[in-house]
Amino acid sequence: MSSTAPAIRVRVPRLAGAALERARLTVVPKRRRRRTSPVPFLLVVSMLTVGGIVGLLLFNTSMQQASFAATGLQRQADALQARQQTLQMELDQLRDPQTIALKAQRMGMVLPSSPAVLDLKTGKVLGDPAPATGLDRLRLLAPPPRKPAVLDPPAQVTVVHPPATATHAGVDSSHNTAHDGGRGSHDNGGPAGRNDHTGNTDHKSHTNNTSHGTNH
Amino acid sequence: MFIAVVLSFFGARLVQLQGVEQAKYATLAASTGGTVTVELPAERGEILDRNGRPLADSVSGRMVVADPVQTSKRAPDLARFLAKHLHVDYFSTLRALTRKNSRFAYVARRVPADLAVRVVNEATDAGYKGLATRNDPVRSYPDRDVAANLVGFMGTDGPLAGLELTFNKALAGRDGSETYEVGAGNRIPLGHSTVTPAHNGIDLHTTIDEDLQWYTQRVLRQTVLGSGGESGFAVVLDRRTGETLALADYPTYDASNPQASPAKDRNSLAMTSPYEPGSVEKVLTLSSLIDAGKVTDRTRLLVPGQLQSGDRVIHDWFPHGPIKLTLAGVIAQSSNIGTAKASRLFKQGQLRKYLTAFGLGQRTDIGVNGETSGLLPSNAEWNGMLQDRIAFGQSVSVNGMQMAAAINTIANGGVRVDPSLIQGRATTNTGDVVGTDEATSHRVVSKNAAHQMTQMMERVVDPDVGVAPAAQVPGYVVAGKTGTAQRVGDRCGCYNGQFTVSFAGFAPADNPRFTVYVVVQRPTNGGGGGSIAGPAFSKIMSFALRRYGVPPTGAQPSHIPTTW
């Protein structure tokens, strides 16, 4: 061990010298920095800024524009909707069964009381068909309101007795007069104009009364 | 130092803006814009018939209001202009436009929106100042008097009658509102805004058939006026479902102008006014008796000329000595004595139980306000004398729908279906849920008993043995029953010599499709149920069968014997 130690000691300074030689610092040659112009950068930044501002302005303007348009269109939509509803209301009134029935009756139509039913499978006519007549007319309008007595004086009835010569006819007509008079007084309590429409019903029920009496 | 000077300038300006000129800028801001709140009105639900046609309809409308301070200067001209274009009264308009010490006056209410806006714009263009419109929905009743007694009507501020009132909560919906910022009349985009959406009212679907209802009302009016009657009603039920296809009342009114008619004409007498059903009730008594196994349609009865009942005597409508009638004959001839005598076969409490099962004494709850439950004497009040009279329809009172549903039970083979007026279901203001979905059914009498009763009722319209040949429907077999009951007077609480005449029936008798019930109160022409209500029944039934395409079944009416 001791024999090798001086040998190392000798080698060390040599090594250090070489290392020192190699490790000598020199100044790195200064690289020449190229000076670039700031203009493009500023240009880009300002373009972005200006572009943003202008864009925002345009966007805002267009939104305002849209808002004006929306207000106008909303007003128009409201008006159209109101118009549609009014027309619908008119349509419903025109489709009212009463309106249709009045028009149909003015054209001479009546509801049939006993129509024919045709069985398409067998081709047979079912039921008890009979042509409709004027008697099937339905009274469509309400009676006019009752007038005050001043405006609706009772009818003046003058009974004219026929000459005594026609005895047979005389009996007949006096009977008629009495009957009409009775009907007239009966209708006095009712609304005016009832007689025309209800004459039929009256007559029917009258016949029924005589045959069946009152059902208590 | 420099900064302090600048800041003090800013401070001075701030004080100027906020302190000194604050009012000026606030006014300026308010005049060019600001925050507005608009009401978003909920649309009131429609009332529809079974085919979706409107019986009551909502239309957006406006009220025209005036600021008299601005309008009074040119009031006469403006009033003339408005009278011409808005169809309002000139004098009342003039009064509104010149009202003293006021900045608000109504010119017209519930004007269709397009008309109101157009007229006000024209007025503004013509240089008139001080007119404005505000939201005011219009309720329209396009069919006027059709189903008016059921539908009801709207007053200025709310519903006043009928379904409009009963289902107001559901129909009305809930108004919403919207708040947003405006500038120069336009909404500021991205400005502050809040919206509470409106909840529109729910449409009410009724089971009424508009056309059939109209026809029924016209026939009813003709019938009541023709008989010199006071009032009347008619009910058409769909036999299978119990749906009310028509419920007509007379007198009636125009729902689009309710003020023109007296208040008493505006409700449904059929539902609210109890009356004694008379002989129609015999159908219930005798079918119950058949169901109880006591009699059959051929049971032979010896009917005396009069029947002692307690301290009273029961008579028939026609004088007779002892006659031999079958049970069918009792129905066909509408014998009170025969019915009372047969009903004595019931055990204690049995008849009352049957009548309760038929629905008497309980409300039908179809959704009509103020429905009467009628009057079925309690078990405690019940006695033999009372039962004799109840058997033929006296001393018991009903409403029209109860009786129609009871007769429909026979048409439906003995099963009573709850009648209904609302399709699906709807909730009334008081929280009751009504409608076809809620309708239940239960058996009242056996199928056999209902069949026997139907055959007996076919004899009623027989021209030879029945009392109501006028109720026949050409081509179809009809089963029905007349009723002529004495009316209890309003004042004395006794029978006052007036009558209720009625006819109830169904067709085609062998497979019924409809039940129709017609009642006329207080006729003055001396007619009875067969001669007054019978023809009306025939017309309404014929129309219904035709409208729904029900072919004649080709069956022959029964010929079970009425005498022996």
C-alpha cells in the first residue's frame, strides 16, 4: 500500500493541470441581438382592440335593430291574433244552429218527421218513411215581448148575425164565432202573435182531451 | 397636487348630478324608458260541447278608457266618432269624456281587441288625445240561448251563474306578469327582465250535443207556449253511458245579453226546482215490485172505482167501476188505484230502498250549482198512507235529472248509470270531482224485471189500449210513460189545481239508445202528459235517432194483454 501512494501523489498535479487547462473560462462571444420594430405588434394589438370594439358595437346595434323589429312584429302578431279571434267568433256565430235553421227555413226547408233509412247491406228501406210537409215546420223564433196594454188594445170583435133566411148556415157560423171568440180570450193572456204558430198544437191537444180526458 | 385638483372637479360634478339636477335626469330617464311591468292575462278556458264546438269562448279584448282632462275639450266630436265606430251610446260616452275632476273614465268595455286598437289609433291619428286601451278579455257565447241555463254567463268582474260559476277556478287559470326595461318604447336587449308565465284556464268539455240541445230547446218552447204552460224542461240521456246530450229549460235567456231577461229565467229549473213526478214514478214502483217477485206483467188485478187509504180516498183520472186490468193495463191506463193496491204487496221499507237505489232523494252531482236533492220521506215518516201515494208519484219530489236517470235504469236493463254532464273529469270550486270518469253504475232491478217493464211501457203508446199514442216515433218501437201530477202551490203548500204534465220514454225499445224526459209545468189548455209532452217526446226522440244514425230495429211492439 505504502509503495503505491507516492505514485498517486505524483499523478495528481498532472491531472489538475490538464483539467485547469481545459477548464479555463473564456467569455462567450456576445451574440448580436437584432433590434425588431414594435410596429407590427402594436398594429396587431390595436387591430384586435379596434376590431373587438367595432364588432361589439355592430353586435349591439344589430341587437337593438332586432329589438325594434321584435317590438314591431310582436305588435303585428298581437293584432293578427286579435283579428283571428274576432273572425273565429264571427264564424262561430254564423255556425250557430239557429242561424243555419233560419236560413234553411227561409229557403223552404223543414226537418223531416219520418225519414227513410236505407240499409246498405241489404238495400232495404227501413222505418216508416213519409215526405215532410209544412206541418213539420218548427217554430224558431221566440215570441215577441209582451207590449204594454196601451200599445196592444184588445181586438174589436163585431158579431154580425146573418139574415134569418139561411137558417142552417146561420147555426154553423154562430157556432164558429163562439169558438173563435173562446180561443181569442184564451190567447189574450199569452204573448201576441201566438195564435198563428200554435194553432195546430192547440187543435191537437183539444182532440186528445175529448178522447182521453185529463190524466190525473 | 394636480391629482387633488382633478378629483375635486369630479366631486363637484358628482354633487351637481346627484344632488342639484337629480330630478331633471330622473324625469328624463323615465320619459325615455325604464322598467315596465305588463300583465300576462291567462286565457279563460272554453266551455265546449261533446264535438268540441264552443258554447262559451274567450276572445282577447280591450277596454277603451279616457282621460277626461284631455278629452273634454273636443268631447262632442270625439263622442260622435266613438259612437259611430265603437257602437257605444253617444250620450253616456259624452258624459264619460267630460267627467269633472277625474283622469279616468270607461268609454267601452270588452271590445274585441282589433276593433278597440284600430278605433283608438284612428282617433289618435285624427288628432284626438286622451284615449287608451287596456286588457279586458271578452267572453263570447256564439249560440246565445243554446244551453244558456247550464253554461251560465260572466258578469263584469266574474262569473255569475252556471258552469262558469261552478268551475270558475279551473276555467279562470292564473294571470302571469313580465317585468323588463325599455328604452324609447323598445325593449332593451340584455336588460333586466323577469317573467312569471300565465297559466291558461282548462277547457271544460261537456257531454252536451249543441245541435240536439238547440232542437230540444226549440221543441220545448213550442210545447210550453202551445200548452199555455208556465215553464218546462227536457232531458236527453245516452242510455249506455248516462251522458246528458241535452238538458233544455224554458224559459231561457240569451247568454250574450243576460240583462235582457229576468234573473229567475237564468238558472236550470230542471235541476234546482223540485216537483212531484206523478205517474212516471209508477214505472219505478211496479218494476221494483216485479223485481221483488211479488207480481209479473200479466198479474191480474181487480181495480175498484176508488180506494180507501187511511182517511183519504184514491181516485183514477177516469171514472170507472170495478175493472179488470193486468199489471200492463195498470201502466197503459195509468191507474193510480191499481198501482197503490199492487204496492201494498211490498214489505215494510222495501219500496223506499228501491226508490233510493233508483237515485231518488240524492243529488245527481253532475256539476250544476244549487241542485235540489228532491224529497224522499225518511223511514221514520214512512207509513202505509204515504206509501200508497208515493207509489203513483205523489208526496215525493224529485229533480228532472234524477227522474230521467231513474227511467234510464229501466232502459239500461235494470242497471242505473250515474248521469253526467262533464266529459272526463273536472273539479268544482268546492273541490268535488265530477264527470264521466267518476260515474258509477249499480244494478237496481233484475234484467227480467226491466224487460217486463219495457214491454208494459210499450203498451202506453198503443193507440187502442194506451194513453199516449202521440208519443210514437214513426218507424221505431217506443216504450214510455205519461205523468200528470197535481202541483203543490207556492203559497198554501197544498194541491192548488195546477198540474205538472210529463212524458218519459226510450227507444228503440228492444235495444234502447236514448232516454228522453219532457216535463211541462202548469199547462192551461187542459191537456195531459200524453197530449202535451208526448208529441214533444216524439219529435226530440226522432231527431236524436236520426242524428245518431240509429236504424229502426224492425221489432214489433209487445201485445201483452192489458185486461182480463
